[in-house]
Amino acid sequence: MPAQPAISEPILNYCLGLLPDGEKQSYFGAWRDLGQYWVWSAAGMPDDARLKVREKTSKGIVELNAPGNLMHSIAAGVQHQVAHVFGYWLESDSDRIWIQIARPDGFLYAMIWGGGSGAHLQERLLWLCPKCGEPLGERSLSRARPSIEVFLSQQLAAVRKFNSESAERTCRACRFIHPEAYGFDPENDAVVEKLARQEW
């Protein structure tokens, strides 16, 4: 019987870590395109504002504010918003999984987006009056093929268009003025967007 080749040592650096090597401070993260999945992760220190998922349901708006570990699925078509991450309500053609991991020095967060062919092609961005819930504005995004870079560019342009329309930001029902919105990447924030991210 011929000798069998030796099994090589396992590749230990194949898995993607939630944080860059050596990262111990607050870290907002960046999207990674992994085929049918887009993955984002972040870390927060104890004094940082908590990242909280809000989801619009038939019973009203639900906020996921658990102090410990959690994993929550958000089905395609469900409107949701993540405080301090993106300043709009988002409705997507693909599922999401939100993960929060408590640790002694803060929290780890991850969002996994996708899981099926033909996804990552359409989203709706919506803004609701924070005071009375009246719909204020809406932008539809679409692409011929999945591209996280194109999505990030499209959503930032939509945010800035909403911010520039004072009439659209003014609630027709109660006259409350919606605060400025912000996009997904804080590195691209204009001054008003940076301030808005800190507030909501």
C-alpha cells in the first residue's frame, strides 16, 4: 500500500476575527464582502454610547436593549435602525443577523447581511418623525449587481439629500423638525452628520 501524504498543519488564520489584531479601543468597523454575505463588526468601550437595534413591528417600535449577549434576526423587508450606526430606517431585500457580545471592557457587535442568491440589490431608506411617527421621506436604492461600495455611496448621497431638504424634514402632522441624518461610515461624516451620530 503506497504511503499516504502527511496531513498538513491546520491553517489557524483562516477565520476572520471580529476586531483587527491588537485592537482594544473603540472600533467602528468596516464592511467585508464575503460572497453572499456582507459582514460588519465593531467594538465599544464601557463609556461609549450603546449600539441598539430598533425594529418596526405590527405592535410598534421595539428596541433591543439587552445588557448581555444577544443574537437577533431581522428578516428581509423589515424596517430597522441601529442607533449611532446609520441615521435612517432601512428596509432591505436580504436578511440580517445582529450579534452583541458583552465583555468586561465593553461590547463587541456584528451584523451579518445576506445569505441568499439575488440579494443585496435593493433597499429603501426611510425617515419617520421621532415625535409622532409620521412618515417624512423615503429613498429607494438599487444596483444591477451586489456591491457594498456602491450601496455605501448611494446611502450617503440619499442621507445628504434628505438633510438638504428642510421642508421634507419638517413633519406635516406635528411640525417637528427631524434631526440631520448620517450615513454608515463615520469617516465620511460631514460636521452635521458627526453631531447627529452622537445624538441618535
